[in-house]
Amino acid sequence: MFFNSLGYWVFYNKMVVGLQFLWKIKISIGGLNWILAFGLNGMSMFFLILTTFLMCICGFLNFENKHKPSEYNFFLWMLQIILILFFTTTDLIIFFICFEISLLPIFLIIIAWGSSVRRVLAGYYFFVYTSLGAALMILGICLIIMECGTTNLLLLESHQFNSSKQLILFFLFFWGFAIKIPMFPFHLWLVEAHVESPTVGSILLAGLLLKLGGYGFIKILVKMFPVACVYYFPGIAALCIGGIILGSCNSIVQSDVKRMIAYISIAHMNFIVLGIFSGNIFGLVGSVILMFGHGLVASGLFAVVGILYERYHSRQIEYFGGLILAMPIFGTLFFLIILGNFGFPLTFNFVGELLILVGLVHSNLWILFASSFGLIMSVAYSIMMYSKIMFGNIPKFIRIIKDVSLYEFYALFSLALFCIIFGIWPMSVLDAIYLGLAYTLKY
């Protein structure tokens, strides 16, 4: 699937604005004819590539798993199909169904293969929190159908909703997407879900599931309700800055490495939301790039924690130290991923963060200064995490030292490689993403 998605990128015409590779299905139920169309633009194409790529990474990390591999792989394939439909559909109903049903495979993975007895509670936290916005979104879809008489997103994007209806519809859709990201104060489910889920579950959560909210913000809110975006931006910015500060401050005081990375993801995703609603193309393109980069880097960090936990059965950061001499290959790959985590130049995350900052300069300088706190803190907690794990003396309880296996090397090397390649050569994706978003901003 990954090589097929790369084929779409190779044959994608960067000079064409709009959907390409259209595929239509006609469904007849009684006297009702329903035509479903699927296609790719510059934005959705890279989310499709990210989906199939991270599924390959999960396959590498899960290659030696002998515990119910058939069921495990079934859930991964199920999630992959759901996400492919989500990122390619042009129908609002299919969009909503895939958005909601995507939580089912991850919920089952957490429940069945979680790391402790709290996995059931974490699974239900995840299920309940992410289902709360469904009722509001269903109400919003009903209002749209009553006004427009269609669920075709291509037609809805060109429909002019009046200001009052935009404010109502924006409010109904916003909370469903905000919980999925998650934005402050709906972040608690993510921390519990990450801590209790297996490595593959954490990778899928951070790398893919969190991106559904950001994609929904762009696909629905920014494209269809531009007046409401301007009206609600001060409140959204306040929530995002709160999430950035909370995530950054909490991450640096955590003793559990996995919990630390979960808070890091909260801070980064809230920074991405600021870029989405910054009101200009720089911030919007930067947010898409940073979502892609965060998917690579956060997946790499959770893979690192999974490798350490598999060997030493601990996630407490103070229990580690001195691994750079004992695990040099692991330490090198970990270092490259850490560089991407705090947006070091020549990494893909740096390009995304820089464009979002440029977008915020054109939007609001006070918000720019407040959100920069998270970027400064990201350097602090990234260096602290790496130095505590890799430097110092090796603790006594670490007796069996084993560097990365071949499949673990493939996974970590691939994540680090793509993060650096796109950071050195960002124009390979910028043009396609820009054209995919060319008609998104209407204000």
C-alpha cells in the first residue's frame, strides 16, 4: 500500500488545482441513487502517504510479535482502510462515519494489548471522550443537509452560508475535532491512552489519529465557515496557548517517558491548530507540514520507548543512563529523531514551525510571542530526555544490553530519514500542498 501511495505522488500533476485520481461508486437503494466519489489533492495525498508509511513501520515493529498476530494485523488493516477512505472521500456522511469508527480498532488494541490493568479504563477514556463530539457533529450535518440538500463536500465548499449559520455550524463541528486533536481542556484521554497502549497503538494514535482533527479543521471549518474562523479565533488561540503551556510544563516534570511524549504531542498539536486558524496561507501550509513531521517524529519517539521497554521493562527515565556506549546505533537514530522533535534546521518539523511562525506574524504578534514558549520548552525537554537516557552511568539493573534488531533499525531509520530528507528538500512537497490549499482561505 505504501508504494502504491508513492505512485500517486509520482504521477500527481502539481499544476492542477483540485482533486485528481477520481474514483466513483454508484449505490442504488430503492429509488435513491447515491454516488460516492473519492480523490486526492495536494493535502490529502500526503496524509495518505503518512498513513500507509506508518502502517509499514508498525509492521516492522510488530514483526516478532507472537501474541495473536492475526487479530493484531486485522485491526491494523481495518484502521488503514478506514483512514484511506477518510482522507479521500468527498462525501460528508462517509467523512463523519470514518472519523468516528476509526476509534474502534485503536480501542480494541488498547483493551487487548495494553501494558497494565488500567488499560481498560484508558480504553474507555479514549472511547468516551472522542465520542462526545459525535452528537454535536450529527446535529451540524443535519443542519447542512436541511439547507443545502447535499452531503457532497465539493458542492458544500462553494456554498455561501450566512454569518449566523456559520457561527452555529462552526461551534457544532469544532468540539468533535478539538477532542480528537486533543485541545485543552480535552487532553486527559490522550495521556491515559498513550501510557496504557502498546507501542504500535501509541504510534497510530500520535502519528495518525490526532491528525484527523487537524484535517477536519481544514477540510470543514476553514473551507466552509471562514467568517466563523475569524470570529472564534481569539478563543481558539487562548485554548491553544493554554494547551501549549500545559503540555510543555507537564512534559518536563514527568518521570514516565511515555507520559512525557504524550504531553509533548499535546503541545505540538495545539501549536498546529494556531497555524490552521492563523488566517493566511503560510500558517495553513505550515500546519499541514508540521502534522506530517509530527507524525514521523512522535512515532519515532514512541518506537524508541517501546524498544527500551521491551528490553528493560521500565519506562522510568531515572532508571536509564549510559546507553550511548552500549547501544550506539540506537543512540544515533534516537538523536536524529530528537533533532526533529524540537525543530532543528534541516528537519521537516523546522519547515512547518517556521511557516506557522510567519503566519502568526501576519496574524497577531501577542499570540506569536505566547506560542513561542512551547518552541523554547521543546528544546529543553528534548535535550533532557535524550541526555538522561543516553549519557551517564549504566544502572545496575540493566544487565543484558542489546542494540536494535534489523526490523527495529528499519523502522527508526526510515522515520529519521524521511524527516531529514523533507527538511533538506521541502520544495518536493510544498508546491503540492500549496495547490491543495490554494482555494481554502476565503478571508
